[in-house]
Amino acid sequence: MEQLIKIHIEKLPEGVYLATSDDIQGLIAQGRTVAETLEIARDVARKLIEAQAEMQSGFIRKIEGEDYGTNHFGNKR
């Protein structure tokens, strides 16, 4: 599933480009060109979204008692 996010790109004094986004917390990407920076930002955004989904699914499993190393009868798996 694709999402549209706003990405802010600025040219740093060192001559490289920096991408950030208010839409995805933690998204920071740096590249030598605007195109390279956007490509890296896209990959970083995808990984951050996947990690967030995995964390949420792990949290749900813990709430349901399925992630403690024991089954519902208290026996170790």
C-alpha cells in the first residue's frame, strides 16, 4: 500500500541534501543529489512504516498473552 507523505529537502552548506518529514517521525535521509535523497527517503519511510506496523502487531500479541514464551496453560513452548 502506498502513502503520500510530505518531504522537506534542504541543501546543506556541505553541498549535500537533507530530507525530513513531519508525516513520519524519524525520517531523515541524506544524499548527493535531490533525486538520490528522495530515493533514500522513500526507502527509509518504507522501513519506518514496516517497523511501526511490526511493533503494533507485537504489542497486540503481548496484550493477548501470546508473546510471553508460554501457552495459555502456563506451559513453556
